[in-house]
Amino acid sequence: MHVSIVDKDGKNLFARETKDENAKWSDIENLSDMGRHFLAGLLVGLPDIMPLLAPTINSYKRLVENFWAPVTVSWGLEHRAASIRLITPKPSATRFEVRVPGADTNPHFVLAAILGCGWRGVEKKLEIPTPPLAMGQDVGGDADPGERLAKSLKEATARFMEKGSIAREVFGDDFVEHFGGTREHEVRLYDEAVTDWEMKRYIETV
């Protein structure tokens, strides 16, 4: 999902008017202070909102290493494998592509999660917690310093529902308990299901 913020006059608030020659990383030399804090909020909150971005059992079959999949808390300028891709072709088009959500998501939940975590970063003036991935650098590889995102819906939901999670801070306890409960139910149904693999594997041997 691509995200940018403009003011009432249509000015892109993620774009910096003049290049920051002293930027910590060259990737963000054209990104505004608001954009940097927004990015920081996304990166910090990402592990806690995974059930909103990847809400089904099958979501996590896509999020595996070595397939250009966004499997860590990672970002980079025009990096097409990182979880968050910073795009700055020209000031008016400066934006983030949040690459974790798949086609099985509720887009309203996804956008709410992105805006909620990003704006939390702006309000708290959070700093970007991890350096950018270099162009061509492997996501999830030895040189990737980012935290590994949840590998299953069960793991993601447990993190989402933890006491004091960023999800609870952004969405409130009532929403987290309700939506998290639906994901726990989904996991239980999956755990109880007898799959075709089990039938083929064991029907003649057990």
C-alpha cells in the first residue's frame, strides 16, 4: 500500500524542500522531518500490527526468505524487498510503499494501522530505529539488522494482543481484544482441521 500525506493546499508533507546534506543516511536526504518520524513509527509498530496486515493462515506462506518478501523490520530507498520502500522520484510524489499487506487484507484496517503507527511516530518524534538496506541487500540475510516479523498468524496474534502492545495504544483494548479474538479462533480452526497432506501421508501407514 502506498501512503503519503498532503496539507490542505496539496503540498506533500513527506518531501523536504532542500536536500539535507547532513542526513544520517543518504536515503533520507530528501525526506522531511515529519516523514522521518512517520517512517520511524511504522518501523517500531510493524511487529505489533501484523494480524491487520497479514490476517489469514495463508498470509504467512508468502512471507518467507529468499522470495523478495518483506520478512523483517526493514526499509530502504527504492528497495523492492524491504518491508517499507521509500519512494522519492520528485517532491510531489514522495511516499512510502508498505509491502507487508497482501490481497487477503481488509484495506481499511491496513490503512488505519499504517496511519495510526505512523502518526504515533510523528507525535512522539520517534527516530528511525534501524539503518536502511542497501540496494540489492538481502532481506532477512546476515547483514539485515531488522527484527524478524512473525512467521505465523498464531505468533502475530500473540504479539498483537500483548499487554502494552503498540496495537493496544493505537487502536484501544476493545478493538484489539475483539479482532485478536477472531484471529485466535481462526488459528484454532486451522489447528483442528485434517488436511489433505495428513490424509495422503498417514491413510495407509497408521
